[in-house]
Amino acid sequence: DLEILRVLVEQNEKRSQAGFALTGAMLPHLRRLSRAMGFTSEQERDLVQGCLLRDLGMAGREDVFTGPRSAMDPTQWPRFRQHPIEGAALLRGLQAPQTAIDVVSAHHERFNGKGFPLGLRGRQIPLAARIVKVVENWVALLVGDALRAPVTPDEALAILSRDAGERFDPDI
């Protein structure tokens, strides 16, 4: 089931993000990190499910919401910031695992409290969401996207280290 979900998510990302499919590239890193942290196979499955569904709240929105944030006008930004809440509500209605709901609801939170949608800080942010945030940014740096060229692993590590405690959990 996770493999079917991965394919669907990747196809949507290719359409909406100018061919940059980030999620599939995240999964090996996410699995490796979850195992290093001692997650059970069930915990890892729920973490992967949350990663795959993290932008579920964007489903059915206009393409401007799925492209670069710089393409949004100021009236669209508040609607974009609600997608974690909307996606988590959809998953709650399906009685999805709490870990998956945590990732969906908090994947845009920042360790320093300046993220969204709730402005959670530090360990108020569920662990699964903190893990996905680090892995998502690691992979985005390595593969690049429509706005930036890929960097080397050493450069990516330097960027993540620089932002530890601000955007990212320093322990992760």
C-alpha cells in the first residue's frame, strides 16, 4: 500500500513541481534514520505514511499552491498555511495512525517556533514531524529544485548544521 501511495505522490509532485519528485528520494533516508533511532517496523511504516501524505491538505487546490511559494500572492499565503490542519483532519477522519497525523499537521513547524500552522516550538513539535522536516530539507538540498541547484552532501550538512536549533531539531 505504501508503494502505491509513493507512486501517486511522485506523479503529483512531477506535475506540480516542474518535475522535481522529492518524496520518493526521501524514503531511503527516512527509513535509515528511523532505524538508527530504534523505531519499530510499525513506527517506521507510520512515519513513512506521514511523509507520503504530508501535503494531503493541498489536494484539490489550484496549481499555484503546489508550485514555488514565490508564485503565490499575499492573499494565497494564509490559505497555503492551512494545508497541514486540513490534511490532518482528513487523516483523523480515516482513523490514520497518530504518527502519520503528527507529520501531516506539523511538517512546516520550525524548532524556533516560527513555523506554521501553530507556531509550535522545540519538542512541542511531534518527533515524527521533526524527523521528516530534516530529511525533506536534506534531500531537497541534494537533489535541488526549481529554485536552487543541488549541493554536495558536505554543503547540505553545513546548511542543516547552521540551521540546527532554528529550523531543525539539533538532535536530529
